Amino acid sequence: MYFHHSNEMWNEFPDLVAGALFVEGVTANVGVTDRLATFHAIAEERLAGSPEGEMPEIQAWRRTFSKMGLKPTQYRCASEALLRRFRQEKSLPQLHPLVDLCNAISIAFAIPIAVFDLAKISGDLEVRHATGRETYLTFAGETEHPELREVIFADGAGQAHARRWTNRQSGLSAVREDTRSVLIVAEAMHEAASSDVPKLIATLAAELAAVWSVQARTKVLSCSSPRFDL
């Protein structure tokens, strides 16, 4: 099994910097509250300086969404949506220790992070344009079909595990109580992405080692080295 972006995606979005992390041995019976507070404080400090919409990381994704033909204030990248909620509510919902940790790191870096339960993915996972025949399971249990040419995370069985690229993940491969193996993907487009994404991935790997005592495999992807073998 491997993860990659299609050649077409790299050609259309040459500013993309993507980081991937694979880890086994995740459980739900750990505490991360103190660790979350550290990253929440970083996000709070950043938001005190400027709203999320003015952050370079978010502005870059807004430009990307516009390029994809999407209204960026209607469809927000995951990190902007989280930052917006955090600014308004001063907290984020607690779902699963790993998801909570990834969300906290996401708002600290203002970079979207996707977490996939590998047991629910069939074959390889590719970020590509949809054909219109793929299926997407919402968190409400409804089945949708991504639009033709929409950017999705698609597996070998034609299941879309995320719609509108970094906008919304699928309920199918969401992390649950019984999740053990995961693929984590962080993607950025801003000017400092080439240094920020590796830093984010290293931070996440260190947190995984500290909380779960597991060793993650990581890779920063590029157009010249686009494939991450799991």
C-alpha cells in the first residue's frame, strides 16, 4: 500500500508541500489534555496577532480553493475551520486522543492535517481529480458522489476518503475507538511550507512517541519523490 498525489496534482499545484506519517499501535485509552494545552496556547497567541483569514497558511489555501472553482469562505480548509471554531469558542471538541492531538497541532501550525484509519482503506490512496463515480460516506451515514474533477483522496475501490481536498474527510475512515493503524497527511501551500511541514511532521512524530510509545515512519513528499510506501 502507498500514498501519493497524482502527477496532474503536482503539475497544477507546484507550491504544494506534503508530509505523511504512518504509525501502528494507536489506542484511545491515553490522556493528552496537557499536551493539547501547549498547542492551543500557540494558536491562541497567533490568533491574538491576526484572525485566521490573514494567516499566510490560510491565505494560500484560500487561493487554492479559488483555483479549484470553490468559494473559499463557503468551503474552508480543515485548519481554517478549526481555527475559526477555536477563536469563537476558545476550545475544540474532544473526539479521540489522536484526533484531538492532530487538531491541536493543526491550529498551532495553521496547516490542515488528515488522519485516516488504514483498516478502512482499500488498496492505495491517491489525491487526484474525481471521475464522478466515486462514493463518499458522510458522518451522518449518507452516501454522496464527488463532482467530476473535484479533488479527493481516493482509494483503489473508488471510495473517496476526503472531499474538496482539505475541506472534509469521510466518516468511513475516521479514527474510532478500535483504530490501531493510521496514515496522517499534512499539506501546505504557503511560502514557508517547505520548512513548516517537516517541522509539523517531526512535532507530531515526537508526540506520538511520547504518548503511545510508538515509532512513526515519515516522509516529506515532492513532485520528484511523490510516493510514500506504507
